[in-house]
Amino acid sequence: MPNVGGMTEREGGTGTGAGTDAAAGTGTDRAAGTDADRPEVFKALADGTRRAILDELVARDGQTLFEICARLTTNRGLVSSRQAVSQHLDVLERAGLVRTHRQGRYKLHDVDTRPLAQIARRWPVPDGTTRTPATSTPDTRTPDTEDEDEP
């Protein structure tokens, strides 16, 4: 089957049932779990367009597909077809990062950050320290002591 909107079948383009573990053949609904080990969350966050969609939903919840497409184009310069954005939303929904509800004939999308909170609880950042990507060691300097290293 053709690759529609830059998504593979495993990412939700076509083929597998929504929320099922087709690779394992179990047919269980993985989106219903609350475990931070769910790979769907990480897969959903791995794509820049899906992160942009989440950013737009954080800025304003309760958007229709049309509104999300318009905001992606206007605010971020991302031009995607409605079908492609719809497929990205399906991946986000299966990961538990987006919830939908109907209001009349409109399907509205809301962000749900609970899966992200589960990840943050699993790997908390120690209080008072930050990790720098270059060193991967805690940076315990305070703003008052930062200048002491300079000659």
C-alpha cells in the first residue's frame, strides 16, 4: 500500500486496527494502558509535525482538523494535507496524547499530557541541578558562581 502523508503502516497510515498491537498479534488495546513503557508515546513524539500539532493544541485546546491545519500553516509554515494531519492526530490519539470529543457535527481535539507526566515521574530531574548535553554531568553552579571560572 502506498505511503500516505509520509507515514508508514506501523505509524498509523493504513492497515492495522487503531490501538491494536498488530505486530505481536495480540489484538489488545495498548492505548488503554497507563504504563510509561508504551512505545507509542515515544514514536508519537519522534515526529516534528506531531510535536507541532501538540504545541498548537497546548496553545488552544478544542480545535477541529481544519483549525489545526490552518494553525500549522499560519504559525509554523507547515503545509500538510488534511489527510496527513488526520493520520498524525490518529497516532497521537493512540498514544494517549490527544483526546477527541464531538460537539454537534464537529470533532474537537484536546491535548492530554498525562502520558508525559508518567515519563517525567519515571525519570525525574534531581532538584537544583540541570544536565548539559555536552557533559551529561549535573551542573550545580548558581548564577552567582558562574563568573568565578572566567579569568
